[in-house]
Amino acid sequence: MARQDRQQRQNAVALLERSGAMIAAARTTLEEACAIRIPERTYYNTKAAALLALGWPREAMEILTALMDLPGDEAMTRQHAYSQYLWAQAYADLRWSEAAVPSAQEAAVKMKQIKSRLHLCRLRGLHAQLSQLDGRNLEVIRLGVMLPSGGRSR
């Protein structure tokens, strides 16, 4: 809904930033008392996804760039795969298919490994978008071959 009005978009981003600040302030309590761990990577991915939904791919890329400064955590395969998908989506939204495909392919490999149906579905949508931009590109075609056609992912 916020995508239609600039002020609503700014309000949505401000709400997300306030929420992030509240989580950061309550991090110790959440982790110790409630056993809830919300890593920074999750916050950044969520913010980048929100910016993409608002139609701001350049701003999403700034957030994703900040993710590169975080220490690596091999246990966060799903979050890393989601970051790769978000990079690919931001590039695709900017109509930079050549840049989008490698990230999408890397995300596809990881998402198939962890059997993430939701993310594979998102990737199929991204593939459709890339096919419209550059359907004859061999790497776009290869991405389509990498993805399950729907239903159950294997």
C-alpha cells in the first residue's frame, strides 16, 4: 500500500528503523529471558526486502552492502541464500540482468540444498522477470533449468 505514496513509503521505512532500534535495545532481554535470537543479518535482510517492496532497489542495495561488513556465520545458510536472492532482485528491479543472474544462481543452489520452497518460489518469480528482460541470455535460461517447476522441491 505504501508504494503509491512517497510519504507513506518514508513512514514505512521509519517504522522499520524504529522497530530495529527497539530490537537492538532489547537484544539481551530477548536472548536471555525469552530465548529469542534476532541476528543483525535478519534485520538487514528484512529491511532490504521492505525497500524492494517499496520500489527502492538502490536503497536496498545500500543495506545489502552493509551486510557484507557483518562477520560470517556458516550456520545461517538460509539468511545467506536470502541475501543472495535480494541482491538478484535488486539488480533485476534496476533492469541489470547480467548482474542479477549470478546471485540468483548462487541463491538457487543454496535454496535447493536447504529445501526452501518459499525461496525457490520467489526465485521462479525472479526468473520470470529476468526472462522478460533478457530471455535469450544463456545464464537466464540456465537459471530456469536449475529451478524446480513448482510443487514439491527436491
